[in-house]
Amino acid sequence: MKKLYYSIGEVSDITSIEPHVIRYWETIFKDLTPRKNKAGNRTYREEDISFILRLKDLIQKKKYSTAGAKKIIEEGAPEDQEMSGTLPVDMQKDLREVNLFLHKLLEKL
């Protein structure tokens, strides 16, 4: 179910992060700058989703402040690179997409 671009709603479903939080993170983290389509809607790429999952790990799981997470990302600190026994970010994203697909399929049955 790979796509070139995802809407903010799809990214929210995949990452379990509310759209307003994603938009807020865009104001803080310069690496999170989705393009906008002709209608002005945000379009996210795979790299953006991976970055959001990385932020989620730092901010929500490891309890860093946004300033602390920004510092770790900018410095490329080892803490950010080792996932403390969790799955790699790309695999987390793929599993969330499969889970979302299966839930939607189950609703249709």
C-alpha cells in the first residue's frame, strides 16, 4: 500500500498522532516541511512519516520535551539512533499501515 504522498489525515491514522500535533511539530522542526498541493493541502512523503514516528518515539515514549528532541535531532545524538530495543522506524510505519488496512477491511466485512 505504498503511495508517493499521504494526506495529513492518513499520516495521523498511520502514526496515531493528531493532525494538530503534526502541524505544531512542523513549526518547531525544520526537517518536517511537507509540500502543499495545488489546493493548499499538505502532502507528506515516506520520509516525513518516518520523521514523525521518530519524533513520537522521542517526545511521547522517551518523554523528551520538544526542545530536547530538537537538540537530539540537530546533533544526531546516539540516543536518537538507538531505538532502545524498539522496531526500526520504517518497520513501525509499515506495520501501522498494515494494521490500518486490516481494520478498514474488517469494517467492510
